[in-house]
Amino acid sequence: MKLKTALLATALSSAAFAAQAAELTVMSWGGAYEASQIEAYNKPFAAMKGVTVNMVAADNPGTPIAAMVEANNVTIDVADVELSDAVRLCDEGKLEVIDHAALPAGVDGTPAADDFVAGALASECAVANIVWSTVVSYDSSKVTGVTSIADFFDTAKFPGKRGLRKSAKANLEMALMADGVPAAEVYSLLETEEGVARAFAKLDTIKADVVWWEAGAQPPQLLADGEVVMTTGYNGRIFNAAIGEGKPFTILWDGQIMDFDLFVIPKGAPNKDLAMEYVAFATDSQRLADQAKYISYGPARKSSAPLVGLYQDGKTEMAPHMPTSPEALKNALTNDFEFWADRDVELSEKFNAWLLK
Amino acid sequence: MSDTILRTADGKPLKAALMRASAVARRRAFMLVLPLLAFVLITFVVPIGQMLSRSVTNDAFSANMPSVVAWFAANPEGTEPDEAAYAALVVDLVNAANARTIGTVATRINYDVSGTRSLFTSTGRKAKNMEAPFKDAVLAADEEWGDKVVWAAMRNASAAVTTTFYQAATDRKLTDEGVYAKAPEDLRVYLTLFWRTFVLSGAVTLLCLILGFPVAHLLARLPMRISSLLMILVLLPFWTSLLVRTTSWMVLLQEQGILNNMLVYLGILEDNGRLALMYNQTGTIIAMTHILLPFMILPLYSVMKTIPITYTRAARSLGATSWTTFRRIYVPQTIPGIGAGGILVFILAVGYYITPALVGGATGTLISNQIAFHMQDSLNWSLAAALAAMLLAAVLALYWVYDRLVGIDNMKLG
Amino acid sequence: MADTKTTDAFVVFDRVQKSYDGETLVVKDLNLSMPKGEFLTMLGPSGSGKTTCLMMLAGFETATHGEILLDGRPINNIPPHKRGIGMVFQNYALFPHMSVAENLSFPLEVRGMDKTVREAKITRALDMVQMGQFANRRPAQLSGGQQQRIALARALVFEPELVLMDEPLGALDKQLREHMQFEITRLAHDLGITVVYVTHDQTEALTMSDRVAVFNDGRIQQLAPPASLYEAPQNSFVAQFIGENNTMEGIVTEISGDKCVVKLDDGELIDAKPVNVSKVGERTRVSIRPERVEMNKSRLQPGAHTLKATVREFIYMGDIFRTRLSVAGNDNFIIKTRNAPDAVRLEPGAEIEIGWLPQDCRALDA
Ligand SMILES: Nc1ncnc2c1ncn2[C@@H]1O[C@H](COP(=O)(O)OP(=O)(O)O)[C@@H](O)[C@H]1O
Ligand SMILES: [Mg+2]
């Protein structure tokens, strides 16, 4: 009886496999971000190759694909993951190596290796598509005159609750920057006990006023509900609420923490070759610029910047809303994936212990 | 002697005949439960076994660093790593880097010694160009390799079966001397969370009992027509998804929420003195009590339904006040329901994580949130398994205590 | 009706009415008065309101109208636990989580009695019902009859003056029931308590009680000692409900003093005693006990009316013979004769003549 079931399951799954042959399955993060990828990448790719491109949503695609590879049951061809996950999964041999030399040159002729912004090709298993950032944003109908990251921690001058992500990542960096540490020194300081203590001490000053969030959709919601007056959040989500839905939210670029999202191909992907083509196609200059039309995440290629046009409403100029705009980059930190790969366990525990106190 | 054996009419031994006769019935009974048995085995016993085994095994290091493992085997604990040890290390690092398993290895050591992940990955990249003497070459690449604790962690990880994750789950860390000791205060998380989980779940259970008892009593006493209507209200929460219910509580309880707005509107609260009913333990307790209340009411109701009113009347006629009657006659008879409801609610509460994650804030989250964190975010499944196993053990211990105090057969679920 | 204002009345129901739903009266105009020490049984078919009356007396239901007096005091506003009334329930209602001794101890504890006093009383009560050695058992470990005794002991242990019992023997088998009937009457008599006993079993009512209140449709149909209830039913419900009874319908044609002549529906004339009829032309139902029907003409008054009857069935019952006849269109007319040496055994099909003394045939309401 057991044998029969096993046979049946195999038959079914191989049938499913056969049906999938002309399809490509991409896993991304859902919401407005995923929608922008469908418009900018999937539809033109499907039209060009005559294949079906399926989009699957996950909370954090890095997790399910790791589990799939571990279980030898990979159904995803391409996944959109964070840099730290890309590096980690690559180190663990869970990703296919992507030949960076096969990536097309920029529209202006710059070779891909030079065209991508620094760090975008840091992992040999991944190609970055966007730059996103964790930023402070506030409800400008309730607070005005916020100019620096230090103001976020100043509840005397700007009374009201603060929203923070319930994790060590980003909070510790922002705390140090608010405490006057220049962006360039943040991670080296965090390597030390004193640096970590200093960051937690800064967080202590607002601990009683914090509403902790976990999902990216929460910060704009917390602002809209009036639960907080200022919150950290992902710049694209805040932009969509502010420009897309007309909410009175303003982004403070000072002290932003930039990060990449990257395309990776899980080891054992059913349509590996097609996946390679998809990654090369989706990360060319024009496609990256197209995506920025739908959401305010910056293209990972320099040559895409001049191609970025108006928001889909047809009137908002996208360039100033990008985390990579000159204005936004004045005091910005780039997430150090290696630091977090090393310290995540310890700092998460410290952070959790600190929360409990 | 054989004459004493009872025989059937045709001379076969009675026992054998009986066995044969009942064998068919037994086989049929077995066939009937077989699907469920298989189901339980596949979906429950096997995963729990896997969880338990995962909580004590991790071969990420031992499987990928064979030479170092061999050196540890050949040299007793306390031996200073010599040139041979470093040579073995370099061989393994080169192989691991080529095989792309170095990340796995690094992750494993990083569980014990924070900050060693990049030590492995970066040295792994350089290792293929290293030449003897390897000790100097490795230490030149990164002097952290000279740390005792790194070697202690590697020795520790060279066995696939390990207590590391239970040590971590009980807030114990590897010291520089290579032994486990209580973690520094700012790294202790889990025991506090376990304690909080049990206290909070206990509070939720108590609250469910206090709120559910009168309702169940009313349901059991009212005429069927009205009680079935009320029962629908009790069961209503079951018909909406957990997420919807939890977010409804958020709308109600948040600072700018309906409840606070109403209290401010009625002048009971100052506008700047709004109550923090959410993103703390209060929020967790309120939302979980609501969600788990039916699990208390249903067993209570089913027990109360079977208690005839004549007991109450008998007690009253014997001279007991209504309070004495309630305390000495009614409540003792509802104990099977209280026990079943209490255990059900408590165990469900201990395992809840979606609700505390959404409304619990910093102080209202529970151990299951940590388990989920290690399952989904940190991907340290072994630690998650160790925490889950401890939770399971605690729940089983609770059953045992309950059995001791009340008796498990004295539990009535419906 | 009994005089409700008698000064020595211990329990008094005064024009009590009860409705559960506001639409129908379950108890209609109940008047009852019983002296101290009386054993009174409420007898009636299921649903006639007996339990309701008992519950009003015990304090678990309130009378919709009227007053209930206990020892001269109105008790409508006294809570049940202050009434000091012992109760025995049909299912015994022994507390399942307490031992026998604890069950008995409960009423004493709530009265704040000392342990030594309690123990003495418990022992006495248990001995009284011959259950002394069962003190440490749980109710579930006892047989039905034993539980019954404990329930009785518990209702008596705190020495109430009034004890209410609602079909206490309903769940026992016949032999045990008869034994307990005897025990209960003996105890009630020995202890001198007042008992209101509810049953739907007429034998029980007749054998145990000083007086029986026959209930039907929320009213007391007749309240009388067992003998007069049997001998002299006041209406056709009581006549039919108590004991075996032959009835025939007809119209009163003559009436004078305590004698009347009734013309049955098939034209035959019979003699009867007017009970519920007062004038000629009234419709009536006559009622005669099977053992009062006479086959021997010589024992009847001269000139008495007789009826022709056909024997349908003869049943030998040991001590008596039971013969079914067809009389005046009634195929279910029963007569009982004592199994005396000279008694005649009638064969089916035999034609006989029957009659009775006028005072044994009661002309009741139709
Ligand atoms: N709690 C109650 N609610 C509504 N009706 C009731 C209740 N108790 C009894 N009755 C009704 O009152 C009538 C008399 O019931 P009861 O006093 O129990 O009769 P008995 O004991 O003579 O069998 C019945 O018709 C019964 O249905
Ligand atoms: Mg009754």
C-alpha cells in the first residue's frame, strides 16, 4: 500500500514537472514590489520568449528556497532575496553560480562589471536588481522640522510614539548614527562591545515610546492609524503610501541604510537555463529603469538612472524619490552583509534580551 | 494433564479456536484504524522524532571538515593545536570552499562563537594559496584562529551529536575555556521567555476560566432554544480567521483605537492619557483570551450540561447558601471540565505565536515567537527544535502533574 | 375542602396558583392544610403539577399567586436553605464527589455543628437506615436501594420537621420498593415528622399515607384518607384513578335521598347512589368496584334492578377469580370473586344476571 502511494506521488509530481517545462517560476516578496516586477520584467520576458512566467509570493524568499534545496524538491527557478541571504546561501552551496560575464553591457556601452553599482555583484551566485533602504519617515501633519536621524531619538523635541522593526538589524546602526557616529565608522564601532552598548544605550532613550513592527506593511499602517508619529520603514512602502495613496508621510533620508535585493537561482532549479536568461534580461539597463516606474526602489545599474522617468501616475518625477539620489546619499549607510552574517546570532540574542528587560 | 485443556466439540483446544475466531475480527479492526495510524505516524510521530533528533544532531561541521575531526580524535582535549592541526584545517578549508560547504561549516561554529562566520569564509578563500608552515600562514590570515574558544567550538562541533542547542536554549554559552556556563546577563533570553510564556498562558487560562465559567453555566441552564443561539455567539470566533480576529483587536485596542477613543469621548480618559492596551502583555492577554475562550467554554458546557439541577437543589434544601452550594457542590463536579478546558487553553496558549507577534510588542511575545524566529529568520532549526522539545517536555510534565492532581481519566473534552 | 385556617395546621397552601409561561396554569387554586406529624401523599398522573407543588414548598419555585404557610408563617420570601425542609429526590441527588459520610455531614457542617456532634448524628442516621458499614463508600459504589437509604438518611440527619419526597422509590424494583415503603412509613412514624410524599403509584399512596391528595390537571380532585378515597371517590376521575373500576354512562331518571335510578344508554335501568348528581335528566357516569358486583340474587335487596351479562373470559388468579363480562354494551366489565370453597367458576359464553347494592354504585359526573 505504501509502495503504491509512493508510485502515485512520483507519477503525479513527474506529470506536474512535465507540465512546468515551458514555464518559469519566480518567487518574490508580494505586494507593490512584486507587482512592479511583473510589469517591468515578467510580461516583456514572457512576450519575448513565448513562455509563461509565474510569480509566487513569500514573506522572505530566502527561507523557502533554502528549505527546498535542503529537501531536494526545488520548484522555484528564480528568487528575489536580500544580500545577506544571497551570500549565505551561496556559501552553503544552495545556489547556482551566475556567470556575471554573460550579463549584457549597459545601454551606454559600459560593461556590466562596471555598470552595476558597487557591491551589486558581490556574490558570484547573485545579481542585484534594486537598491532599497530602511529610512525614517514621519507624519508631516503631526510633526514638522525633522532634519536628522537624531530627531528620531529626541522624544522631548518631537513627542509621540516611534515605530521600529523588532530586530537588531538597522536599529543598532541608526542608533549609532543618531548618536553622532559617522556612517563610515558605524560597523567598525559595532564590532566592539562598547559600540554595541552605546547603540543599546541610545535605544534605551526611546524604548518606552516604541511600537515594534515586524512586517513591511506595518509602518505605513501605524503612521496612518496615528499609533506612531515617526517610524522606520522600507522606502518603497512609504513612497507608495505617500505618493500612491496621498498620505501626508515624509521620508527623512538622513541616516538611511541601503541594501540590495538580488536575483538568485536555487541549486537544482527545474529550468536553470531559462532562469539564467531571465536574470540577464531582467537586470539590463532598460528593465531596471522600467521597474522604478512602479516603485521607488533604485536600479542597481548606473546606466539605468537617466532612463528612469515618471511614476505611473504620469506626473511624479521618480529620481528624487530614489535612495540613490544625490540628496538621499548625503548621510547614508550601506548594509554590511558580512558584519550581519557574523554577528546576527549574538546581536539578535542581545536584542531579544534587551527587549525582555 | 492434556485432559484439563478445554476443547471444542470437534476436539480442538478451546483457546486456539477462540484465537482463530477472533483473529479475523482483530485483523478487520486493525485494517480500520490503519489509515489513521499511518496518518498519525507520518504527520505526527515522524516529525516529532525528526524534531527531537535535529535538536541533538548537527553534522554541518563533522561531515565537512574530516581532517580536523580526525586531528581532534587523535589528540585529547586540552592539546594545543599544533602544526598538524593547522595543516588539517587548511586542507579542510580548501575542500569546503571548493565544495561550497564552507558557509554551512561557518554557520555551525558561529552558533557557538559569534563573529566567526567571516573567519571561515574569508580564510577559506585564501586557504588554497597557503603554504607550510600552515600555523603561521593561517594565523597571518587572521589571528583569531589562535583563540582557544574557536578551537573549543570546533572540537565541540566535531561530534555530530551535541548538546550545544540545549545549552543555548537554556541560556548557556561556550566560554573561552571551552566549557558551557551561564551566559552573560545581556544574552539571556530563553529561560526568561519560557517563564513569561507560562505565566502569561496561565493568566490567559485563568481569565478564560473566570469569563467562561458563568457563560458555560448559563448555556447549560438555559432552555435549548436560547442556549443554541448563545452557543452560536460563543462559536462565532471560530468562523473568522485568526488573523482577522487579531487585527480586529488591533483596531479596537490601539491608542487611537475604538476603545480608547470611546473612553476619551466619554471623558473617562484624558486625550494624552490614553491606555496602552496593545503592543504589550495586556494586548496579548486580551486577544488570546478572546481567541481561546471557546476552548474553555465548550468542555465546561459539556460537563455542566450533565450536572442535574437536583444536586444544587439538594444542597440548598440541606441548608447551604447559594455560595456554599456553588463552592462545595457545583464547582467540584465541574472539575473535569475545568481541567479539560484549562489544559486545552493553556497548551494552545503556550504554542500561540501569530497573535502575540501582532499585538504583543516587546513584552507580550512568547517562546513560540522565538521558535518561529529560529525556524523562519535565523534558520537555526536545531535551536528551534531544542526550544520546541523543551516546550513539549514542559507540556508533558504538565499532563503528568495534572494526572497526579486530578487524574487524566477525569478529563472531559466534550 | 379542608379548612385552611385551622390553627394547628403545619403546612398550608392557600389559593396557590402557579404558571411557568404566563399562559397556562400548572397549579390551579390549590388549597391544602396539613397538621404536624401527618403523612400526606400527592398522587396523580405525570404532569399534574405534583412536583411543582413540592418545589414551591421547598422554595425552588415561587407561587404565582396565593400563599404558602409553614408553621403559621408565610414562606414565600424565605430562601430555600432557611426553610429547614428535608428533601429526597427521585434520583437521590447524592453528591457524587463525596463519600456517604460526607454527604450526611454536609447539612450538619453548613449548620456549623461540631465534629463530634456531627459524627454522632451521622452514625445514628446511618444506623437508622441500616447502612452503618457503608460510611466511606462513594455513592457510585452503592446499589440503587442503598443509595435510596442514604438519601433518606441525609434528608433526616439534620432533624427537619418537614420532609418532602418526590417519587423516591420510582427507580427501585417491586420488592425493594415495597420494603422501602414500609421503612419510610416506620421512620416517619417513629420520628414524628411531617411528610409530603409525591408518587404516581396508587398502591404506594394507599399503603403509606394518612391522607392522599389526588391531583389532576393542576387541582386536588379529592383529599381524603386512603379508605374513603377508595370507598367513596368524589368524582369519576378519582374513581377511575384509584383501584379498578367499572363505569357505564346514562341519565338520571329518579332521585330521592341517597338513592337514584339511572337509565343506561342502551335502555337498562340500574340503582345507584347519587354523589355528583342532583336532579332528574342529568347525565351521569356510574362507577362500581369489581368486587362489589353481586351474582347471587339472594344477597340483593328485593326489587333491585339486575342486568343480564355474558361471560367473555375467566381468569384464575389464585386468591381471586377475575371474570370479564359483556354488560349493557360494555365488553370490559370486570368482576372479582374470592376463591372460596363454594365459588363458581364461570365458563366463557355463560349467561348470568348481576346486580349490586345501590350504595356501592356511585353516580358521578359524566
Ligand atoms: N421548569 C418548568 N418550566 C416550564 N414548565 C414546567 C416546568 N416544570 C414543570 N413544568 C410543566 O408543569 C406541568 C406540571 O409538571 P410537574 O409539576 O413536574 O408534574 P408532576 O410532578 O405531577 O409530573 C407539566 O406540564 C410540566 O411540563
Ligand atoms: Mg414529578
